[in-house]
Amino acid sequence: MDIARVLGDPSGEGAALNNLGNAHYSLGDYDKAINYYQQDLAISEELEDELAKGETLAQKTQIKNS
């Protein structure tokens, strides 16, 4: 994530944030997972990446249904 920020790669940063969200979700740390997903969602919206946005929203919904 930090490398993507330094390189100015918002798509890579979003992917890293999403992966961190997935890791925390797997560990049952839903608050941290949602935090990372929110950051990823903000980047997806900024980039107008509808696919990434949809995937992140689906992951957040999965947490809410857990």
C-alpha cells in the first residue's frame, strides 16, 4: 500500500487496501475490515472504477450479514 502511494498508483493502493480488508475479515476483525474497505471505496469512486466499487460494496455487505 505504501509503495503504491509513493509511486502514485491509486489503483494499486486500492487493491492493497482491499486485500488488507479481506485479511481482517478472515480474522474476524470486522471493524478494521470495514475501515480498509471504506478507504478502497473512496479510491474506486475517485477513479470511477465501477467494478472495483461494486466488489468493495459487496464485501462490506457480506460483513453486515455476518
